Amino acid sequence: MRILIVRNNSNSKAVDASLLLATYLATQGADYTLVDSSDLSCRGDHEGLNEALANGVEMAVVLGGDGTILRTARQIGTSGVPILGINFGRLGFLANTSDEGVVAVVAAALAGDVVAEQRTNLRIDVVCEGERDRWGDDVGTLDDADEGEGPGGAPFASGFPCGSDARTFFALNELAVTRGAHGRIIDFGLSISGARIAGMRGDGLVVATATGSTAYALSAGGPLVSPGFAGLVAVPLAPHTLHSRAIVTASNDVVEMDLSHNADTREATLFVDGELLEFERPVRRVYVRRGDAPTVLLRYQREGFYEHAARVFF
């Protein structure tokens, strides 16, 4: 049994819990790799974690809040390694309570006394100025492209390799395209699976999974969506119109955002699960669809989604 432990090293309680958990796993004869969440960069270049995943990890135990779980999910990508989150943060929508202690929760998971939830994630393909758009330049559609490749033939990576030629990214919660440092609203076109919805001007757009519906999308006026839903939620950010609503898509739909007519002075900035994406050239188009394989979250004596939502939001 190989276990990956990811701890929020800025939280003293999570650090203490990680040491206790490491001692427990050692007594059970389980191998483990301990990683600090601050080391999980957007480049996905953490040697210890990558080595552990390459050798075969059977479960990832995350000691922290939802942000730490999102970072871990990005590193794991679509490998199918289940994530057992234990909450040492605030809301803890993705994590289990730590009230009974980490040993009790992990012991239950090792014994199979947990429920596995299949959570939809996002595959995000970005095309910058001067790059060939495999799906929008009369060369076919996203469905015609190779399932395992992004623009330019780049493989669908588990993290997002900032500064490289790869333009395909992973998110568990959401992609947010917002106005940049100039603070000026942006112009963009919104289409879904090739059907144009509208040309918009505003602060941008959030495309979220059901998991991410309780995050940025909710704050922008989007709906609460049950975690088992496999479609996407597209929510315009402060649109300069009286005729704008959030759109809930089918599971096989592709949300397309066209920024090709956005002026250079109205720069757009992209964030994936809160992490900034940086590109050398302006972003031209963005395609968002459901990832090829779900993220697996393990739930221990879970509170139901609606009960949790009622307690937190209402």
C-alpha cells in the first residue's frame, strides 16, 4: 500500500496531523510520501510527488482545506488516484471533517468504509495569437481532434506546464477568464458546441464543474449544482447587458470563448482553480469541456450536499 500525504504546511494543525498520520502508517507497514502543499507549483515539477505517482499511489490523503485538495487534484490529474480530504480549512466542501482525528478517518478508508464520489473535471484548451486553432479555423471541431491531445498535439497534462508550448490544462473547480491589470472590461463571443450564444462585454466568464458551482460561479450568480452532475456551468461576470443568464450545459458540450476581437488594451487574464496562467501572447480562443476521466473523492460519514449547502449558504 502506497499513500501520498499532502499537507497544508502553513497550518500548524495540519502539520501536526501529518506527523501523527505518518507514525500510524509506519505501524501499519504502509509506504508513504509526504508533500507540502506550497511545493505544488503550477509546473507540476515536484520530484518526490511525481516519483510517488510513477511508482503507483493507491490513495492521496490531503490535510488542509479545499484549496489544498484542488492543488492535489491538479497534480493527480486524470490518473484515477482517489483523494481523501480531511478538513483543516474553512468551508471544506471537498473534505471530510477532522473531528474524529486523522487516524480514524484514514483507517476507515483503508478498511473500505468510505464512499467514492466521481467528480467531473475540466479539460481547457487555449489558443494564443499566431497559433493555429485546430477546431476554429475551418479544420474540424473539438470532437474531431485526438481525444488525448490539445492544440498543437500537446498531450492533456495532469497539471499545467506554465511557460511551455503545451496549451491544455486541468481544473476541478473552474476556469475564470477576467479583465487584466488595465482593469478594462473585455469583449468576447460565447458559443456552446458550435452554436453561437452571444457577443458579450463585461468582466469575463467563469466555466465551472458541478464541484466548482459552490465557488466563484456561485459568487457570480450561478446556480448550486449537485456534485454528481456531469455537465458544465457558464456564468458571465458582470456583463454589460440586461439579458444575461448562467447556462447549464449537457455533459458532452464544449464551451467556446472567442477573444479574437478583444482589443489589446482590454487584456484578458486566465485563472485555473485560482492559479494564474501566463502566456507570452494574447489569448485568442478558449475551449472548455469535461475531462476524459473523473476525479475521485472519498467521503467518510459524509454530510449530504444539500444539508451542507443549507448550513453554509442559507
